[in-house]
Amino acid sequence: MSKKYDAIIIGAGMSGLAAGIRLAMFDKKVCILEKHSISGGLNSYYQRGKHQLDVGLHAMTNFIEKGERGKPLSKLLKQLRIPYDQLELIPQKQSQIWFPETKLHFNNDFELLRSEVTENFPNQIDGFNKLVEEINAYNEVALDNPFYLAKEVVRKFITDENLLEMLFAPLLIYGSAWENDMDFSQFVIMFKSIYLEGFSRPRGGVRTIIDLLLEKFEKLGGELHFKTQVAEVLSHNGETSGLITTDGQLWETSQIISSIGLPETQSLLESPKNESRIGKMSFTESIALFDSIPKSDNTIIFYNNTPKYAYRCPDELIDKQSAVVCLPNNFKENDNQNGIIRVTHIANSQKWFALERKQYKEQKKLVLDEALQLSKKLLPGFSGEVIFNDVFSPTTIKRYTGHLGGCVYGSPDKARDGRTGIKGLNICGTDQGFLGIVGAMLSGISIANLYGLMEST
């Protein structure tokens, strides 16, 4: 017997949950199908013994103070009718861009970064200020923006390649599906979210956000089905009519919003339309818990040990020359009992996929050792003992998210308008072009508004 809905959402990540909430707010009969047993997608959590660990979330971008208006996070909260205080945000102290010859610091007050550029690159500050003016005037979320390589645009303002590489490093590793560059619209999104607005952490980690969204969706009458995997999206004459799950159940609807990625969504069609490239950017993450708290002025360190930042799929299992070191204890308040260090390396997914089980375990141990050595280099006064550790790899990402190639930031072929070529089948999330927790939720909201609400009225 078939089930009928006004809309079905594939995937219970941040964008899927936000889309579901937005539709349910307007009395749409909506369900979310999630193939795993937990929601959150790339930003989730898991339990190991007595330790609860975040996955994906280093920090939330787009920080605002209570009462600020007109910013992405304030728009999101208004659209989902979530009070600011329920996020329980703890701001960062400061973060550091670590290059061999120069270090730049930034925090949630943009004037710190401006002063750092003035001090370290005095002949670049005029161009930097003009770049910021250009960024502030640019409408990065317009669905019809043309594609421009960001570095080509930024070089019109920044003539020192070292400064350019330093400014790009956090933006690339926190949000680019392209190697060594990104779309200028994406650059503006990331520049505003990281440098102009800044980082924070929800008290209790990513679970705080997920629980908020789940509670909101359920109170609005939405249905969430875990361990329910989509086998095929049905379409006829270029229009969707529903889908079939792997248990053979037919789900009827004229509106499907998929949050699982563009290539992944296309693979569910009987005759794939405009097959998109699979992204190359994947990562390892080493998580270490300690018996003491690492002391540092920095919350996140964007480490790069070469003059040029190589943001690309490495030839080896990981790139040892760069990493992101996150210190979750070093937000303005510490809500963790143990010391925590998280180290992210750029990884070659295909080399990880090719490892036999014994080799896989050995290589994960070597990655952890590399992460701990780097932590000692960047935190020379810290001597805490490791009491728990875990490492996830592109193999882990592929297994638990279903992302082809274990990619984190999706395909370089973005569908900014959400369209797939099949009427009634649209995408939200990473491959619609918005990234991070705030970006993902805004993507879900915008696609739900555009196709689930406006087109149905």
C-alpha cells in the first residue's frame, strides 16, 4: 500500500531538517527519509563509552550577538521561529592562520583581522579594504550569479600572494568543493561567515542544534523515518511522482527535496540527468581526549607549512603539510570536562578505499600519531595524556553519509537554483551551494520556500 505526502525530503541532515520544518509550518504533510539511525548528516555526534563526540562541527560560523538583524543566522532563526537563546552559543576566543613566515589572527571582531593585515602586510591594506567593500556590496546568494574563479577576482585587490594564500586557507578548507580555488559567490559567503561574522560553539555541541530541529519538526507534525533508504526516484515525462525505498515501499508525492548531494540524487533516477562530477575533497579527522585542558589563546589553528597552500587531493593518504587544529575547550567558555584536540588533514579518498582492513587500522594509527605530533608543535607547553582517541577517514565518511567518493563539500557542479532537470525533484544542502550548519539550514529553507511553498500556492 502506498503512502502519500505533499512533500518528501531525502536525508535528515541540517538542510533536510530545516526544509522539513519550513514546509510543516505551513501545514504541509511532509516526511523525511533517513537511511541511518541518527540525524545530522555531516554534522552529527556519536557515543563511545562515556564520551560523546561531535562529528564535522569544529565551530558554527555566522556568529551574531542577540538582537542583530539582517544576518544569515538571524534570518534562519526568524524563518524557523527558533529563539536565539536556545542555540546557547559560546563565541570563540580567537583563531590563527599559521604560515611559515607569517601568522594572522582573527576573532568575531573584524577589526582584529584588519589590524593584523595592516601590521604584517602594510602595503596591502588599501587593497584589502577595497576587497572588503566589494564583498559587502556583493549579493552572494543570488541564484543567477555567474561563475567566477575567486582568486582571479581577489588578485585585483590583493597583489601579495602570501596574503592571498593566507586569506583563502580557512575559506577553502571550510567550504570549497574545488581544488585550490572556489566560486567567487562561495568565497563571499565564506569570507562573511568566517571573517566578518565569526565562530561560536553551541553549548553541548552539535547535538544541541540537532535536538532543537528534531523537536521543532516533530511538534509541527512532521514524520521522520530512520533506517529508510531510497532505492529509486520515480519520474514520468520529466516529472516526479514519488519514490521507492529499499524495502519495496512506494511513497507518492509531487515534491521531493533531496539533501544527499547532486550526483547521489541523480544516481537514484532510472535515467540519470546531467550527471555531475564527484567531488575530490575529503579528509581525515583525529580526535584525542586528554586528562587535562590544553591552554591556548587560539580556538582554531589553520596550519600550513609551505608558502603556497595546497588545497587539493594529495598524492599520499594525507597531506602532512597542512591541517586544521581545533581546540573545543578554547571558546570563551569551556563546556567539556576533558581536554579535546581535533586535527583535520586533507586526504586522498581513493587511496583510503584501496586499503585492506589491517593496513587501514595501521594507517589510522599513523594519522593519529601525525596529529599528536602537530599538536605538540603548535602547543609546546601542553603535556596532557591521551585517555581516548578516534580517527575517521574518507571510508568512514562514505559509509555514514553515503557521499560518493567520501567527499565532504559535494560536487564542484553546484545547482544554485536547486533544479535537477526533473520537475518536482530539487536539491538542497551542499550541492545547492550553501555550506556549514547555518548555510545548510538556509539552503533547506530557501528551497522549501521556492518549490514547496511558492510553487504550490
